[in-house]
Amino acid sequence: MEAIDDVAAGMSPVEAAWIAVRDMLRRSLGARTFDGWLKPLGLDGFDDDSGVVTLAAPSDFMASWVATHFADQLRASWRAVLPHVTEVRVAARSESVRLASFGADTPSAIEPTVPVAVVEAAAPLAMIGTPLEARYTFDSFVVGKANEVAYNAARTLALGGPVTFNPLFLHGGTGLGKTHLMHAIGQDYLARHPDARVIYMSAEKFMFEFVSAMRAKDTLTFKARLRSADLLMIDDVQFIAGKDSTQEEFFHTMNEIISAGRRLIITADRSPQDLEGIESRILSRLGWGLVADVNPADFELRLNIIDKKLEGMTGATVPADVAMFLAKRISANVRELEGALNRVVAYATLLGRTIDMDFAQETLADLLRANQRRITIEEIQRRVSDHYRIRQTEMSSARRAREVARPRQVAMYLSKQLTPRSLPEIGRRFGGRDHTTVIHAVKQIEKLRAQDAELDADVRLLIRQLEG
């Protein structure tokens, strides 16, 4: 602790934050991954007005690799320490460029020290897709009621034996663990079948690779490599909505994988029937297998996640009341909860403070305020659709039947009451309706709540669920 304090004492807040970020990345990614790819990075600058952090890498190759494969981790770690960071850029450092000076007494770990040749030797073999994250394993995944079906299905697929479902379709909001499960499946499957060909990629990367292959007039190579996978995992399929040629190739790739008896795993932010802009034949294929949702973690699961995370934080002491406070107040998603815990521990380490309730509230003041108003229109639409047993797409449809129109009015009413969104914006989120339609819906539900006890009970229940 004294060594850290001595270092931080002569630094700017950004330089001190960089030390905390590096420490967080080492803990979350593991020493091997960190030392190979992120330890050589140096802090090149920070624009306080735009919130952009610039990091320097020893080579173009390394800068490109880090930006492609660690962008989310870098951004999340920086925001956990400095919430006003908006973007993290990685660029190659030329011989003439001098990184931000940290003073003669600054630990050498802050300055890049790994030669380019060493870094390039550690690079994985050429492959299509994205490397699997070593930290995302089944052992590090915390199971609860919100995700147990998805978890059990993932474990079954990873075994490699006969399965009664293919593909596996996982859906849920951002930061709930879908990507974690995919990486865990891939690593477990490879451990059991070392010679298997496992490919993981985002739908966005699938589209990029396919378009690049078309431009290079080499789609046959792309198809051959992708369709030869023993286990193919495509993340966030909603991003190919409206992309006709990409969907055409995606459909045929799905067919090839499934017909050959190989494993296919797809994720999205919503269920197949609620995906818009995706061809019906793709949705039909997705529905043939097992559709498993990954729901927001309840309080018990969030508390277990904190406990699991603390097991890997050597020397971090977080009192039980603080852990319970975090689990209760940071409820948006697991990723944000872990980021909050990381920030509290990092700040306590840098400042030499003891973690208690006052310190946690002070450190997370901005995040706590944000969580109080984090209810989204999409969340309201999903919750109301589930309650009234209608498809979420009906919230934006032109149908005016009572069984659809009334839930839509309830959702508009709740959007006005529980979010800071303007009337025109709410209208746009409900199929491009005019703000006067929203006003009418709000007044109508207010009137009916005073007359209809059943509707009033429905609204009260929905508010409790959304706020709870």
C-alpha cells in the first residue's frame, strides 16, 4: 500500500487511474493474457473535454489486435475508475513519440517494456473469428434462477455428446452473461476435444468478414472455413437485421452446420419472435432448437456474484453490509455490478482507505444516481408484453385491437412516469407515433386507474417489478 501511495502522490488523477486500470485488467483477464497484450501499453494522453483516453502500443500489429479484442474491457475498466471517459483509443507508438512522462520514480510497469518481437511471438495462429477469453469459464459463472436453464443447456452442449437440440439460442439484455456462457462452452469443448475447430465471432464481425470476402471475390474461402467449424458461435445476431446479403449467407451457414450435425450457438438481445428485420426462415431455424433466456439477476444472484468476484481479489476486504448494498442498488446488469465493485476496491487501494458504507456511497455516487433512473422504454415494453401475454413487437405495430391497444397505452403511461424521456421520443419508440398519441394514452390510463381496480392493480404490480 505504501508503495502505491508513494507512486500515486506525484501523479495526475489520470496517471493514477491508469495504474488502477492496469491492476483491474490483470485481475480480470489473468496474468498471462495481461502480460502478453496489455502490459506493453502506455498512457499517451487524455482529453478532458471529450473524455477520450489514448493508449500507445509498440507496433501497428499490436495496436490493431488490442483495439479489436480488448476494446470492451479497456472501456469498462477506465469508466469504472473515471466515469467521464467516453472512449479508449489504441495507436502504435513511433520512435519519435514520447509517452506521457511519469517521473523517474514511476514503476517501470507503467511504461511499455515488452519488445515487439516478443509480443508478436505470443500472437495466436491465424484464424477466423475472435479468440476465446480465458477468464470466461463455467467455474467463474455464477448460477441462479435467472440463468440456470441457459447454463445447463450450455454445459450439455459443451460435453460433446449427442444433444436433442441444435441450435442453442440464448437471449437477454446487455451484461447478463450470454457472452460469458459462449466463451465457457468453447473452452470446455476444446478441453474435451483438442482437435476440434471452434469459432466464436460477433454477428457484426460475421458481416464484416463476409463483405470483405465479397470485395476480394473470395467468398468460397470464407464459406469453407466457417462451415467447417465443429462448434460455431455467433454473438448478437440482432446486428444483421436488414442486411439482406449477410442474412442470406448466415442462413446457408446455419443450414450447413446443423445438417452436418455440428453445434451452433446464437445469442441476441431478445427472443426470436421479437427480433425485427430478420428473415422469417432464419427465425424459424432459430426456433427449432432450444431457446433459453438469460434474465436480469435477482438480489440473491447479484450477492453471490459479488462473493465470487471477491474470491479472486487478493487482499480486498469488503464488509457484508457494503456487498449487500451493492447487490441491492446496482441492479441493471452483472457487468455494471462487477464494474462498481472494481471501482470501490481500486479507489480504496489507491487512496489507502478502508471500505465501508460511506466510502462506497461516495465512490459510486454517480453510478447510484444513474441506476435510480435506469428504467428504459424497452424494459417497460418487454415487461408489459410479458404481463399481458402479447408479442413485444405489438408495441410498435399498427394494430388497434383492444387486447393490444390497452397494453400499449399502459406501456406509454409507464414510460412517461418512470423514464426521463420526452413525449415525442416515447412516441417514436412506439412505432413512430405522434406525441399527442402518448398524451392521450397517459390521460386514458390515469382515468381508468381511478375506475378499474384490476387495471390499477396491474399498473401497481408493473411499477413494483420495474423499480424492484
